[in-house]
Amino acid sequence: MANSRNDHNLQQRLREGALVLPVIGFFLLTPPFINVFSIESTLFGIPAIVIYIFVVWSGLIIVSRVLANKLMSESSPEHRESEQEK
């Protein structure tokens, strides 16, 4: 029973993370945060603001993929059957 409760808590936290991720992405891509990187410095000839936008964008995609995979594996029928056998 405690294991089932832990699984439920994990799945609930994953769902909450999936709900909060777009909000975090929105704030990271709003002008107040982007303006921090609108300086004249470059890295390998690429402006810092471009690097920031692509790093945030890539990070959001990677985190959302990881969350989606974990949510799918937690709610898959095989996972539920293995939990019922325990």
C-alpha cells in the first residue's frame, strides 16, 4: 500500500511538473529575461541572445520529452499490472 501511495505521489508530481513547464518557458522567453542576454557579446560569432533562446528552447523540449516518457510509463497497462502483482 505504501508503494502504491509513493507511485501515486510520483505521478502527481510529474503531472504538476508538466503543467508548470509551459509557465516556466513563458517567463524564460519574455522580454525581461531575454533583455539580460541582449548584450553585445558573442560566442563563436553567435550573439548571446540567440544562444540563450536556443538553449532555453532546447531545454524545454528535452524536459518535456522526459516528463512525457515518465508519465507514459507510469500510466502504461504493463506498469499497472506489475504493481497489482506486488
